[in-house]
Amino acid sequence: MPEPELSLLFVRPLNRIGARYIVSGSVASILYGEPRLTNDVDFVVFLRDADIARLREVFPPLEFYLPPAEIIAAEMARPAKGQFNVIHADTGFKGDFFLAGRDELNAWGFRHSRKMVYRGESITVAPPEYVILRKLEYFREGGSDKHLRDIRAMLAVSGDQLNRPALNEWIQRQGLETEWLRVSN
């Protein structure tokens, strides 16, 4: 199964419980750019305490690994960068859940998210500018050229859809000018 299809293993349950999320990372870059292999889908999510029990309902233990409720609660209590993984047992495909917290870029990404329909399922996708910014951050943190390749593919395929003033503003706000030069030259 291609990655966008495998992503539905996680999107459908999130839609079922009405969770606020955006798809980001490699799957979003595939949707805005070119296909490539990935073994996970990244979600930025807003969760409330009541959602923890609902996650167990929509990600049943025989089909998915879901961390214990206390672990999810502890991640939700972090002021920033809380996260956890959900793994589909049959395929090993992983959903990385990054908690939105009070991050300004996450808030901007949610406000400018885009709805797409794939195989009859509504998917909320981070705007391409957000995906580019996060990939620039990942490149700065880890140095993996795959992030730069993803950005170049997004620029080639969807560059005309970008809000360039907003992208440039966020590049400056996040201190990503050096990383952006590696892509834009």
C-alpha cells in the first residue's frame, strides 16, 4: 500500500473521534511534491484529557500499539514538544503524534490547513509553508538531505501555491535563513 493509503489507518480513527489534527512530515511533502518511501505519518494534534480513553477505542489493542494512558497524559502535560507513537500491528506503519501545545507555528499551521479528500476520507493537511519550515528545522537538527529533497520536490510541484511572504516571515522568525539558502540556491 502507498503511504497516503496507509495513513488512512490513522486518519479514519482521528476523524471518527473528531480530533483536531494536521498531517505533516513526509506524507504531507508527498502530497505537495513527489512520491517517496516513508515508514510513518506525522500528525500534529490537539488532544484533551477525555480524548485519551477515546484513542483506545479507535486504536484497539489487537490492531494497534498505543502507549499506556499515563504515558500519553504525561506527554500532554509537557509544555512543548510532547509526542507519542501509534503502530499498526499488521503493517508496522507508524503514526507519530506531536502534541500541538502552545507553539505559534503549530497554531499558524492549523489556521492555514487544507482539506483534501483521499479515497473518500477527509484529510486535514498542514499548509505547504508549514511543511517546508518543519523540514528545514529537521534538516538543521539532523542534517538529513532527504528533508532538502522533499522541499525541492514541493517547490517544483506546488511552488505556485506557496504564500511566499508568510514563508519568508517564518523563515526569519525561526532563524532558518541558512537552511533555506541550501534549498533555494
